[in-house]
Amino acid sequence: MSSPVVTVRSDATLREAVGEMLDRGVGSVVVVDSGPVGIVTSTDVLRAMYRGGGALADVAVTRVMSRELATATKKTSVTTALDTMERRKVKKLPVRDGIELVGIVTMTDIAQHQPDAVNEVRGRVSHRGDWSN
């Protein structure tokens, strides 16, 4: 698990979200309001650029974020986290302790600590979107 979680407020633009990703060396930001409300990944940004065909600097993160946020808790096992990732077709799970956002676990995190577990499900986790849409 990585902590602290890189976040942006729900009124942020994609320019701000991408800036945070680049400055912090991460591939996603969790969008927060009073709590986590979504996630924007680098893939979401690329998909928005492809579909929109133009500059995205002033586009609100809420227009491109994934809203149905899959999460884990501090007590979630690696196996359960991988099962959730596979079922929801995601590669990042924000981690909560009650209502507090305390970290994020990624396939990379798991691969560093339990590579055999990742290899078992790697082929079954697919991308959420289709570039042709």
C-alpha cells in the first residue's frame, strides 16, 4: 500500500490532476469531496483526449473520473484485493480505515510483495474501456 494517497478536489481540472500525477510520479489521483468520490487514472486522461480531440486543461475531473469506486480496508487480504481488482476490472484500490482514506494499493504494490499472486490473475484483469468507443 502506498500512502499518503494523491488526491484532488472534485472541482479540480484535468490539468491539476495530471500535474499532481506527474509531480508525485503516480498513475492516478483519487477525487475527494467530503470523502473519496472517484478516481482519475492516466488511462482515463488518455481516453478523454482521444474522445474529445482537443485540449483538456479546463475539463473538470468529474467529467472523466470513474465514479463507482472500488475500495479495500486496512484489513483486506491480498487475495481479496486481487479478487476485487479482477471482478471490477481495475488496477488500483483506495484503502479506507472507516471513512478515512489511508492509502492505495496497486497491482504494482502487490507485484513487488507477492509476484506469484499477481501472475495468477494478471491475464484476467482487463482494461475498463474500449478505445473504439
